[in-house]
Amino acid sequence: MAKVPYTVPTLDVLPTVPSIKPGAMSELKSYVAVAAHQEPLGFPGELVANWEQAAVAKMGELLGKYKSLRVYLDMCVKCGACTDKCHYFLGSGDPKNMPVARQDLMRDIYRYYFTPTGKVMGALVGAKPWTRERLDDWYNYFHQCSQCRRCSLFCPYGIDTAEISMAAREIMDSIGLGQKYCNEIIGKVHKIGNNLGLPEPALVNTLEGLEEDVLDATGHAVKFPLDVEGADVLFVTPSADFFAEPHVDGLIGYAKVFHQMGLSWTMSSYASEAGNFGMFIGNYEQMRKIAMRIREAAIQLKVKRIVFGECGHAWRVAYAFLNSLAGPFDFLDPRYPVPQHIMELTRGAILSGAIKLDSSANADKVVTVHDSCNIARATRMGPEPGSQFEYPRFVLQAACPKFVDMHPDATRERTFCCGGGGGLLTDELIDIRIKGAKPRVEALRDVVEQHGVTHMASMCAICKSQFTKVLPYYGYDMGMVQSVHQLVSNAILLGGNS
Amino acid sequence: MTGLSVFYAALLYVSAAVLVAGLAFKIRQYWTTPAPLKIAVTPAPTTQVGAYVRVAREAALFESLFYSNRWLWIFAMAFHAGLALVLVRHLRYFINPVPDLLALIQPLGVYGGMAMVGGLLVLLLRRFVIDRVRYITRPSDILMLLLLIGIGVSGFGMKFLNHTDVVAVKAFIMGLYVFDIRELPAEPPLLAHLFMVALLMIVFPFSKLLHAPGVFFSPTRNQADDPREKRHLAAWAAKLEG
């Protein structure tokens, strides 16, 4: 692959807002999907001839289907409260990475084609007709949004740029201008069953290998069951957990928790992926199709519960959307929420004494936690609002003797995206991924210097992949990044009480 | 009856009609457009009542803005709260007889006007001074602030410089209720004031002023965080289940 140019920003002390640098990221473009990626998803293989009209027609359709889009395109007052909230703006200074300016890329077109004001006095409100240049701006900047919704948290009206970037990607897909990274991956889910294209025999092989490894390391026959009919729990986890580092250590952790709890569980080769990139491209039908695999696997394997592994956007789709997309789940055991997060199980097991952790196993570490954007701002893990923050912290504090939180402006609901979410975790976007990680790395550096933090736990496959890749650019070791259940895996006491 | 009075009566009828019809159209549109997925920004209330309280706090206290940008919150609050007091003060021109309570809080309106214009001036200034805000500012954003400042300043003109015959103004307005066009005092500040208010009413449903009704329809704020407990399904999405 050609070497992609990048620059690494100098870290600042929080909170620093850069001066605007117009055009700083205007040339950064992720690879465009070709027909082989587009057509299996039902999208045109290349940019259609009458794309201007087609895009306007699609926008009109979405305006009728999504209240968010309808209201958010009208109501922004350009107050600027969001302008210093996006990690991509903070890292790059490109003003089109300010949430409001990113939205305006669509709002200008909306005003021109859909509002009386835009039609009568377009210049006053900035209404603009389609040009090829504007379409290119859409493509580049709507793929520099990780849909993390930090802007929406701080907007006085809750305007959600993610909703707008999802709609923009949906419109672009519908006129034949899709993104290779997302659409190729969605194709793999449909064809092979998971984002990474890991076929069933390889999966079987991997899981058998893990069983041997754990047996060798611990002397306990911890199982990694696949396609076991009649198991109680269907466990769905991002496919990166099957081999990437530190993801796979997290998978070992889940397996040890299930083993020690004595729960009968299984993974599915048919639904061997928790991720759902249908969300990133804003396409309800794709998102639904991908989600239905999990329903079908649950029915096929006759399970009673569904549990998800560590993955941010997957947990958003699972927690917030699965019931809409693939429900109702009345065939499952009504005593458990559908679906559950592995953190809920682990926390519950620690509280009930079903598993015991010896935190001295992690005594060599000072641990902090990166709240994943989708988990933080779109979900819960338990009955209480905020459990998405408390449960991981409870588990981490049980597994690690030394735990330190990062700055309040960079944690919990104010957390910064890792810089690689929302369909940006692709090599050609490395420049914006490095820059987008800047606010997180600044907060991390702060606790490293103040409290001697050595490791950062993460509960998302994308965050883990992104950080292991970009932390070295800032002078930190990729080994700092840990799965939450990797730390659990180190500390859990096997045998005895099962 | 002068041509001027007829012109202003017509202007106010038209602008009020545009405001009401335009807002009714937009509110109906917002109301009826489905929200197919649960997208509340969390942590969020888990009950619908809780979500309504969250929206009420946003509308009344600008809660998110408070945590987002304290300075902006102060001046936005000065403007909006000031405007609210001014509107209350103006009720006496629309209600007969004037209730005692209204008469009592009447003097506050003047301070409200000062807060409003002061807040607006700062909001205008920051559009030129802060580079990020300058970048996102469109001509309409400036014009909207100038229009509101113009309304405030012309109002002060009547209060402090060119005292208007408010009794005659009230008679004119009460006349409008019964389609009886009475004489409007031909005072320049009053005419400017009313003209700009009419313009604001006309522009309202076509502009970013739609944030006023819109804030109540924002799914990230008005939805309860209960997707695991209750199945949420839009009509168009249900059709996909075939």
C-alpha cells in the first residue's frame, strides 16, 4: 500500500482550542467503494449520471423518515457552543470539522432545495446548490466524523451531527458514492458472517487453539463453545476479539467468567460479529439485516439470553436499536434484559461471589479507563442511568489495585472518541485518526504524569485497534491498551466454587 | 383613518397570520415525522415524564449550554430572559383591563429590555471576534441580531426619548381585535418598532427562530432511555418486517 502522509500534533494541556486552519484536512479522502463493494448492498456501482437530482430526492425521503434530520437541519442557531467540542477539530483545526460547519455542508444544500428562505434569498442564509466540489466536501468531511455525539451532548438543542453524517452517507451510497471501508466490511458480514471475513473453519481452529492456550497457562479446561444448541447464553462479540491484540485477551477473560460462573454459553458461527456497520452508513435496512442474524442465531441455537462482548458501536446498536430492528425477543427468558452486556454479568458475578478476583495479579499496573463514546452517550449497562460508567469502573477496581480516572472533561458522558470510530478505522485516514486522538492522549498524558498510569483499559474493539495503532505516534507503547476483561482474566481465580 | 393606520393594521394582520400558520405547519411537520430509533443522549431519564422534564430544563434553563459554554450561557440567558420580561411588560397593550399582578411587575420590563439589548450586543460582537463563530456566521445571523437590537432600541426610544401616546397605541391594538382600524400615532420610533416586530413575526417560521418550537422535538433530548424495556417501532420500519 502507498504510504499515507500524516503529521502528529503537539500535545497541549487541557483545554486548548486551536485557531481555525481552513482547508487543513480538505484533501484527506478515504477510498471510494467500487462496484464490487456497492452492488451487493443494493447501491449503484458508480456515481449515477443525474446524481444531483437523485441526492435531492433521497434527502427528501430521509426528511420524511427521520425526525432528527427534519428538526436538526432547521433549528441550529449557529451559537458556536459545539465548535470546540469535536476531537477532529481540536486535533486538526480544520473549521469544517467543527460540528456546526460539518452539519452546514448538508444544511446549505437543504436550504437551497427544501426551504422557501433558501429559494428566495439563498445568499443570506448560505443556501447552495449541488456542485461536484460540494459533493467532494461531503464525502471527505462526512467521513471525518466518527458519529461519537460529543457535540450533541453540548448542543443547547441536542442537535446530533451523527444523525446528519449518517444521512449524508446514506444519500451518498444511494447515488453511488460509497466508502470502501464500510461497504466492503458489510459485504463480508453478509457473505462470511463477520467484519474481518474469518470463515467458520478458521474460527473453529482459533477457538480450539485458545482452549489449549488457556489449559496450558492455567490448568483449567476453559471452553470456547461454538454453535452449541441449547446453551443458555448466546454470546456475540466483535470479530477482532478472535485474534487481534489486546482484544483476544479480553475474549479469554469472558470465557473465564462464563466458566467460573458455570454458565452454559455459546458463540455462533452464523452471527460471529457483534459490530454493525449498517449504523455507520445510516442505512436502516442494512442495519436491520445485520441485526437479524443475531435473532436468527438465537432462535436456531434455542438460547435463553443474549450477551454482548466489549464493543462500543455494537453495544449502541444492541442496547438501543436491537429491540426495534430485530425484536420482539419474547422467546427469550424474560428475567433478563435483552441484550445484556458482559460487564453486567461480570459485575453481578463479582457482587454475588460467583467469581472471585485477586487484584494483586494486576499490582504492577496503574490503570485508567477510556469510556467509549457509543457506550457513554447512547447506552446503559444496568437499570440506573450512568451504569455504563459505574459498571466498568466497578469491574476494573475489583481487578486492579490501582485505578485512576482521567480529567472529568474527557471521561464519562464527556468522553472523547478514540479517533477511529464511525467507519474511520482505515489506514488511508491515519492522519485524521492521529489528530482525532489528540484530546484523549492529552488526558492520558495528564494521568501518566500525575499518577504514574501505566495502562488504559478499553471496552471497544475499535478503540483498542485505534489506540494500539496511534498511541506510538505520541510516544506511548501500544501495550498500554488493555481490554477490561483482559485485566479480569489476569485476576480471576479459577476452580473451587464451580 | 389615515393610510398609515391602514398600512400598519394590514401589516400586523398579515404578519400575525404568517406567524401562526407558519408555526402551525412546522410544528405539525415536526410532530408527525417519525423517529425510527431510540437516540436519547445518555445518561438520560428512563421514563417519558423524566424526558419531558429534561426538555423543560433545556427550554427554561438552557442546561446543556450552561455546561457547554458558560459565557455564552450568560449572554444568551440575558437576552432570552430579558425578552421574556419585555413580552410580559407588553401584555398590557393586549389585555383590558390590565390585571394587578401585571401592573405590579411592569417596571421589571425596562430592566429586561436592557438585559436583552445588552445580551444581543455581546452575541453580535462575538460573531466578529471569535474566529470559529465568525466562520459559521451567515449574513442572516447578523441581520437577525440587528433586527432584535433594532426592536429593543426603538422600544427604548419610545420610553426615554420620544414618549409615545401609549393609550392611543392600546386603542389601536384593541381595535384590531374587532377589525376596527383606529388611529395609530405617527411617531417614528413607534412605526419603526412595529415594522420590525412585524418583520420578525414573518421571518420566524422560515428561519433559525424555529429553534423555539424545535427544542421540544429533539429526539436526543425528548426520548426516554428505555429501549430494552419497550419496543420502539416506526410505521415505515414495521413495513420492512412484511
